[in-house]
Amino acid sequence: MITFSNWRISSNQKIIALQHDHKTCTLTVSGDLPEGWNWELILFSGGLPDEIPLTPSSDGVSAVLSSQNLARSGFCSLQLRGKAGDKIRHTNVIHLLVSESLAVPD
């Protein structure tokens, strides 16, 4: 789980998921999220950015990660982006691990 506070994110986890996992990992951002904003998670892994839309959940906002999001093992960079009308604001960047897997992707 990722915690949001005053436009800063943090995580007490170090591993986000295993490489090639598919729709078994829900990434949740909880905390004092301002009202009226739409949220995206920018996940940067292996030189490739992925913009993942987040939807409201009981704990904050969340997304289920796919094998496409988790295609590369190693540390990835994550940043939350909020949009409200023509306003766009970003949080800090955190780094979490996509642990390697011996599985061959489908």
C-alpha cells in the first residue's frame, strides 16, 4: 500500500509484486486525497513509462496491475499524478521492487 499525505507518497513495502503476475496485485493509494481530483499512477520500469488510471476504492484509489505493468523485474519508479480541470500536480517519486520470476509470460 502507498500512503498519500500533503502531495507526498511513501510505502512501507519494498516489493510491489512478482514479475509477470497478472491481475493478482491491487495497488492502493490511501490517505488524505483531496476531493475533486482524478488520479493516475506513473510507473517507470526498464526505461518505459506506464500511466495507470486509478479508481476510487474503499481505502482511497486503486488499480489492479497486469502482466504488462509488471513485465520487467527490478526497481521501478512510481509517482502519483492528480488532475482537476486544467490543473495537474505530481507527488514525489518512490522506488519499489518488481521481484524477478522464472515464469515465462503468456
